[in-house]
Amino acid sequence: MKKHVLAAGTALSAIATAAAAQQPVALAPIIVSAGLTPLQAERYGRSVTVIDGAEIRERGILSVQDALRGVPGVSVTGTGHSFTNVRIRGGEANHTLILIDGVEAAGGDGDYILTGLEAVNIERIEVLRGPQSVYYGSNASAGVINIITRTGGPGLHYGGGFDFGGGWAANAFASYRDDRGGVALSLTKRDDEGWDYSGSDGEKDGIERETLQLSGDYEVAEGLTLGFTYRVSDETYEYDGNNYSAANADEYVVDDPTQYSDRDERTAQVYAEYVTPDGRVSGRLSWERSDLDQSYNGGPATDTDSEAVKLRLSYGLTGPVDSGGHVVSVMVEREEDSSSASPSYNRENRSVALEYRATLADSVDLQLGVRHDDNSVFGDSTTWNAGASWQLSNGMRLHASAGTGVVNPTYFELYANAFGYVGNPNLDPERNRSFDIGIEVPFAGGRGLVDVTYFNETLTDEITAVSTGTGNTYVNQSGESDREGIEVQGSFDATDALSFRLAYTYLDAENPDGSIELRRPMHELGLGATWRSRDGRASVAADARYVAGNHDTRSFPPFGSAELPDYWKVDIAGTYEVTENLMLNARVENLFDAEYSDTWGYATRGRTAYIGVSSRW
């Protein structure tokens, strides 16, 4: 299999190389959350995709999960839109760490379940693929998604919007910024009527969600900035039940209008940053907290929370920290998490991380990092990573990385005593090792860019449930879970008015016994195009997505895992600028009303139209 993957990667690289321009091409200096300090994307050795907020709005994307569906190496599946998991490079859902403005979105020990998370008022989404545990600790074993919200430009800005379709939504935004700092406030509310997950034309399973986001920063003295972020989100969503004696997929999900869940999220951050006048020394001290309360059908809520204190110091050996050269950074961190479901077993983690970055001959960039975690209730861990980027004189760029990541056991896996499960307090963290290598090739005189990356990841000590004869428990699985594949992303400005985009992932993910990993499609292809009018007042964007080779568990005869049908899904969106401050927008999801499913038995949304208006000053 590996020979086929490498052969395909070589062929794609050859095609891209043949199309490459022979003159150097200047790449956009995008800054990403790539380590202990920001780094320009073209100097970053690991694989990253940045989704710009302007692109999100132009394509009419409404939710974060829909934005992520167009990213190579990322698979998004769920049982309805109220329970959506994100997996990077075939890893488990809890191997992807989701951040909002740099703060962990999930409180406690679990992964963050995407539900009604809005895409409005997002500045950008940064998707870092491959192990990031050196910088972000547990749950960053397969990658990190950092959702960065808008802070506004210089001066006073405000606006809002309203849209109808499949329910309704409203949003508002206000910000003020001067040369010392600023403050930003955003409010969103969506009442999404949803659809019937059972597919039986029964009661629709909807989501109601309200979110407030407040952030600010101010330079109180030369080089010293104080800042904060605060986010609160309250949500109620509906879902259907399951029939475990179902004879087929149509009978498995049962329409049930009584099932609902209340979910309250709180995240907060307070920080101080200091940069010396010459820029050679910088530091950041932060306190962060994430809190999630969730209840089902009016029952008592389970409260999970995390709290962390982090101190980072950086020194530029040859110049300012943000100018490249040689930079050394160290971070110390203390984190605690807890769950009301296991109140006697709070956990504490103390960590130290070291990073070295170097720019050699203005064309080669290296990033090296190592971290040690001292865990209070299970085995300690040490992780490392390395990345390299080489900018060639003909405009092409080579990039490669390698590293390791860890995922700590959950409270339930450690201490369960319910639902027929007994926990195992002797569990060790799951461990992932990875490497990737890729080539980025500009073509058509710099109007196009294609990146082809081969990746290989191996998971060991995977935690799995086993039967004890009288119940179930958890063990660290022997053997290795192997994942490898190819990621392709590309863009092409055919004319000043018309641009194209491409994202493709080939994934081969297997369990230690050779069986196929579930809910990880083998093929995912995204094709898109955007047309903009000559005066810039109108745009039309279309996106098509193809999914094949997706397996999931069948809880009905014949039992076991089976491959879901392949499918295409097409969305289209348009915008029109009525005045400088007033914008009309429209979107149709699932344009051809395709019937498809990402999980056995669960129906997906049919054709849905949206129309809205927004204003900005």
C-alpha cells in the first residue's frame, strides 16, 4: 500500500513541478499559531491550512464544521449536526485539540463536540496537522484547530446581520482600536430548526444557541500589554433515540421529540505580554479556564473544567524574536482539570517545553521542540517535534516534519463505575509518532499554488474497551494503528474575476488487527470556484464535495462495520454589495438534494436555502 501512496505522491509532485514557474514567487506572510511564538507560514515546516474569515463569508459558510470540511487531512462526521467529530489524518476525535482564541474549547478531559458553533465574526481558522503536543499538550496528538475571532481594525467599527433559512439567525459586532489597544464585542444567536435525524419525516431536531465573545488589550507601558478574552455560549439541542433491535438502517434511528440536551460553555483568558525595546526578549504570562456544563432531558448537569497557568519566555540570539534568525523559547505550564462525574479524582499536570528556531541562509528554516509532562495520576510523557522548510530559487518550497504526541486517558476510562464499565487506573497515555514530507509549487506566473504532502502516523498504547466476562473495562491495546496518506491543496486565479480551489485527501487507516478505522473516509475531494464582478460588488461561490470509502458500525443485521455509499454534495452562495455598508447574501446547501449519510442510520439535511442581510461601518 505504501508503494502506491508514494507513487501517487511522486506523480502529483511531478505534474506540479512541470507546471511550476521558473521565477521566484513571493508568498503571503501569513502568521499562524505554529509554536511558542508566531511564525510566517512560508517558514513553517509542518502542514498548515489557514481559512480566512473573508473567504468564509464570501462562500456563505455558516458553521465551523462546514468550514473544516474543505481542509485536506480533515474528516468531519457526526450523528446529526448536534454531535459532530473532527478527525485529523485518521486520528481519533479526541486526538484533535480545538482552541478558540488560543484557549481550549473543551473543559475537562474530553474532546470538543462541534454543534452549533457559528462561523460569523471569525477572523480566521488555523488548522495544524500532525502532532502538536510539544506546544499544546494532551489531545493535540493528531493536530490543532485554532479558531480566531475578529478584533477589528483601527478606529470604531460596528455592524450586524440577519438571515432566514432552516430557521433564523442574528449577529452583531462592535470594536474600537487605537495605537495602544482596543476592545471587541460580538453577539450571535441562531435558532436552527434542523431536520429529522431518523429520516422518517418526523419532528425536526433543532439547535438554539446564543454566544457572547468579548476581548480587549491595551499597552499600559512601553512594550507591556495586558489583555483578556471571555466567551460564553448557551445551547439547547434536540436529538433522536436508537432502536437496538432494528432490522435495517431505516429502523435504527427513532424519531423522539422528548430528547434534548442543555449545554453551557465558558472560556476565559487573562494575559500579560512584554517585549523589550530592541525586540530581542519577549514573554507572556497567561491564566486560562474552560468550563462546560451539560445535562440531558432536564437531568443534573455534568460539569467539566480545566484551568492552566502558562509562562513563556523567548530570546532572539541574532535579532528581534519576530524577525526570524535564531530564537530560543521556553514555556512552563501548570494545568488542572476535573469532572463532577468523578469528583474525587482531580488531575494535575506540570510541563516544561523548549523550542529552537533557526533561519539559515534566508532560505532554510528549522523548528525543533521538546516537552516533558509530569502527570499526577498516570504515566509521565516526553514529546518532541522537528520541522524544516526550504525555499528554492525557482519559487518551489520543500517542507517536512516529524514528531510525537500524547492523549491522556479520560476520567471514564480511568474511574468508570457505570453502564457496565469499570475503569482502569493503571492506563498510560496514548502515543502517536508521525512524519510527513511535501512540496509546494507555484505555477502560472504565481497565480496558482499547489501543495502535495505525504504523511505517515503510528498510534501505540491505544485505549480500547474489552470485555471482562461480567462487564467491560479499558486497556492499552497492544500493537500499532497505522495511518498514512496524501494531502493535496491548491488554488488558481484563472483571471482577476475567477478563482478555483482544490482539496483532496487519500487516507489508509487501520487498527492493529488490520481492520479499517471507522468514520475516516478513504477519499475526500473538495472542488470550488468563486467569481467576482469587475466592480467587486457581487460574487458567486460554488463548492462540491465527494466522499468515498467511509466505514461505520452497523447496529443492525448484518452486524459489524460496513462501507457507506459514496456521495457528492454541492453548495452555492452569492453576495451583493448594495452600498458600501450594506450587503445581501444568499446560499443553497445541498443544491441537488442528495441523499447521503456519514454514519449508518442517520439522515442528513436536504436542500436548504438561506437569505440574509448584513451591514458594517
